[in-house]
Amino acid sequence: MEIRRFFAVMCMVCLSTGVALAGNEAKVALVMKDLTNPFFAKMESGAKQYAQKNKINLEVFGVERETDVERQIGIVDNLISRKYGAIVIAPADSKKLVQICKKAIDNGIMVINIDNPLHKETLTQLKTKIPFVGSDNKAGAAMVGNYIRQKMGGKGKVIIVEGIRGVENAELRKTGFAESLTTGSQIQIAASESANWHKDEAFSLMVGLLGKHKPVDAILCANDVMALGAVQALDSLGLAGKTWVGAYDNIEEARHEMYGKRIHATIEQHPELMGEYGIRLAEHALAKQTIPDYMPTPLDLITYDTFDKKIGLSVSNLANPFFDLLRKGAQDTGELFGFKVTVADAKNDDAKQLLDIQKFIKDKADVIIINPTNVETVSPGIEMAHEAGIKVITVDRKSSRDDLVLSHVASDNAQGGQMAAEFIAKKLKGKGNILELEGIPGTSAAHERGMGFDKAIGKYPEIKIIAREAADFDKAKAAEVVKQFIQKGLSVDAVFAHNDNMILGAIEAYGSKTPKPMFVGFDAIPEATEAVKQKKLTATIAQKPEIMGARAVQTATQALRGEKVSKALPVELDLIER
């Protein structure tokens, strides 16, 4: 806290000279509000990480409290005098910051608005357009409001604690709360008052309002900091844990209260992405690239239902980078939603995967997510989990007991195979020979990718698949298979592999030999996308394993909240080519 206060003061001291420094035209300034709020610490972290990775000269400025509007205006004014190249700003006031932002633009400085949107009418009056990066605050508040309404059974009495009145995101959240709570329900809003985003003000406000309006069934606060003040007020009156509390921002202290079931819902609006995307747009603008007027950031409803719940994640083979990315997506998303995620690596061993599933059942996992080693052999494990009343989600590969699976998350492998075939056929101009490297027999991924590929290639009578060789999704096996193929004096115009590991093995086997065929893989693992950049790999089908892992956990979250989930959840595919 004291370090941030010192930093804020030093920012103002540094700027007070008003001296334009040479070279500032290449600098990007991030101007935030309330440096003491953990939400903005995440925003700063995302911005700095992107800047460091992309060698962007970034400087960060801010104020101590969100009501310090004049100080934030002063910071921007001094940045203008110092001729910075771009300013990325989370405005403390939607209306009062518009004029100074226009001044920056008039002085040739690029301005990017993040988090709290500047007032549209004021921007229109001043004939000014400023790109915005952020989430839909009204939609996020409605997500919390709908959840609390369902918990209340559609009736009862609610208090809304607002942010700073007149600030765009505060007004949008208030509207989102009110509309979602009252539409089609018998819920009464007993009071709606501002605490200016601050914990101390929320505490004082709520002590008074609870004394006046109790009993109250729920309190909805426009940010987590105010929700913490509301919980303190409930504590002081002996009401904590007896009143539903909704919030917004998903800061760590609010998450701690969720473990104790004292805050029940909040919104993660990914401030780290706001910071990152804002700096990215500034970078592109300074490079004279066209940038969008609006770049959205995602919203996630975080609720107490999943905190301390257990997920068992069984992965077929973590030595494969694709499945390690799937694991990462699941673990990161599990942490976001408060799950305890335990990962087991089957190492392509069917028997080990069954033992891992049995252990998850013994440890009373709430949900088991399985990436099967084999479509058939995993079935007894799924049956045991079903008998124990544990929900099962499969990811990437299917099981023959799909009837017992809550949901299956995967790309359309057959479509991916078809995309690869159409790409190769176009490059070969409808004529040539292909070597196809197949995955592990019995896996749905190998069967479906091969089926999609072979069916599409069958439309081209002058293209022949002259050999199909199983290499079990393994790089070393693929390299050996291709070496033997070459030693036999056989040549092809293209090699298609059911995953990137195998296609990288094929590239290794060809070495410096020329002429080389085109190489097309499947998965878009980091090594493969790098090989595309280096023009070693012609193309790969991207099926986004991190998103698969994330969606599996998101589906588990919905199920534990009692929400309806889809039986099949497709993940979109992309073709990455050089």
C-alpha cells in the first residue's frame, strides 16, 4: 500500500516539471485509477508483460483513489506536454476525462480507452472517436443479478451499492443489476445508493441501510471492494452468511470470502487482458496499422458453488505438448473458478488410466474430466464413476460409453482432416501422391481425422494415398517410419500426419534431403507453429487445446450450479499456413 502511494506521488512529481523529453514519441503511457485496488494491479501486470515481451517502452501512472479525477486529468495534461506517443487510460470519470483526451488527440497522441468507457454523448458532442477495450458492464452485472435472483427464488428485498454516479461503468452495472433482478420477478429494490467504489464508504452506508431496511435478502455491489465493506457491515450486525452478496471484479480478498460463503458471486472481467489489449492497440496505432473501434474482453461469472470442489483430470499423455496445453487450460480455469484440480498422466497406458480414474472416485472427486487413451478401454472407468454419482466430461477423444458422459468437448476431427485434405489438394493442383501417418489405432481422434482426410481426398481421382503408416502420435516412431519409407526409394508430394508430433518427426527424417514434400500436421502445438514460421512445416490444423481444457472446466462449473449443459461442445478449428 505505502509503496503504491509513493509511486503515485512520484508520478506526479516527475510530471510536474512539464519538460518535454526527447524520444517520448515512442513511449506508451498507461494511466490508471486507484493504484491500491488489486483489480488495477492485474491490469498493470497484463500491460507490463505484453510490453516486455514485445519490447514496448511502457510507463505506468495512476492516482490513489478513484475520486481523484483532477489529479488524473493533471497526469494526462503533463503527458501531452511531454509528447508521449500513446496514452492508454482507464478514466476515473467518464465525462470529465473526455476533454483532456481530446486535447491529447489534437496534439497528435494516440488515446486508447480501457475498462471504463468514456461518455458516448460527450464524445459525439466533441466530434471525437476513441477506441475502447473492455467488457460489457451491463451484461456482467446481469449475470450476477440473474444468479442471485435464482438463489432468492425470484422474491425478496435487495439493496444495490453503486459506484461513482455518472461514471459509465457504475451506471451500466447499476442498470444490469436492477433489470436482471426485477424483470419477471417479485424482487423489490429497497435502496440503491453510492459508496464511490470504496470499502469504508460501503461499510458506513450499509450499516445505515441495514438498520433502516432489514431484513434484506441480498446486497449487490458494483465492485468487490464495496462488497467487502458490505460484508463487514453484515458482520457487525450478526447477519454475515445469512444474506446473499453479489459483487464485481473477482479480486483475491473477495475470493477468500467466497470460501467462507460470505460473498456468493462476482464477475471476472480479466483486467490483465484489458491492459494487454490496450497496449497492443497502442503498439499497432503507433505502427500506423488500422485498429478496431472496440475490442471486447471476456466475462466469467464466479460463484461460491465451485470453491473447494474437486476435479480429477485424466490426460492420455502429458509428454505430448498438445495434451500439456489442454492440461494448462483446465488447471488455469479450475483455479479461476476455485476448484482443486488433480492431474493424472496415463502415459498412453490404458490400465493406468483406469487406475487413475478409480483413485479419483475413491478421493470423492465432484467431476472427472477424461482425455481417453482409447475409446473402448476407458469405458469401465466411466461406468464406475457413473455408479458413484460422479459427473464425467470427456475432452478431445470420445468414449464408447458416450451415454454416461455429461458432455464431450472437442474439435470436429473429421472436419479438420477434411481441411487438411482440401489444403493439400489445392497446393498439388489436384494431382500427386501422399503419405499418411496415422495415430494410435482405437482412438477417436485417429479414426475421425483419417476418415475426414481420406473422404475428402477421394474427391480427387489423380491424388493417391500411396501409404498409410501408424506411428501412434509419436515423433520418434514417425521419424523411423518415414526413414524406412525413404530408404525403400519411395517418394511423395505431401505428407499428412494425424498430429504435429508425427509431422515434426517426418520433417526430421527428411533432414537435408531434397526435393522435400509438403508437410501438413494437426494440433498447432507451439513447436509446429514455430516450424511454420521457419518455413519447415507447410501447414497445421489448429484445434486449440487450451480452450478445450478451459471449456471442460467451464462445463463442470455450470453442472455444479445446476445449469443445463450441452451434450456436445465444439471447439472451432483454424488452418495455420506459411
